[in-house]
Amino acid sequence: MPEIIDRIKDVVDAEIRPMLESHGGGIDLVGFDEANGVLSVQLTGGCCGCPGAQATIRNIVENVVRGTVPEVREVVRA
């Protein structure tokens, strides 16, 4: 499982974090349930209270991570 976490961190750091930071936000990885393929994340900064936070998780975070790390089946807000 450490290699899965490393791949998740790599894609988040390279593709998702810079996009969120450009809008005053951020993202923390909370955990990954390998048995269910569920990645838990916490949005921070400006993204934390944004009305579009759930859409960001589904439409951006989940799509990008799942496209790179197929072991991830779903991304949820922690």
C-alpha cells in the first residue's frame, strides 16, 4: 500500500494542489482505505468553506486521482 499512497501524493502535489492554491485553497490527504478504494481528503484555506467544495472533490480531485491511480474508486470529504 505505501506505493499507492506515494502515487496518490505525487498526483495531488503535481496536479491538484497547485490548482487549489491558485484559488487560495489547499488539500490534505487524510487516509486511504485500500479495501474499499476510498480516499479521504480535507480541503483547506479558501476551499474549506467554498459552496463548490463537494463539486471540486468530485469533478477535479476524484477524476484526476482516479485517472492516475486506478486503485482509488472514490474520493470523499473527511
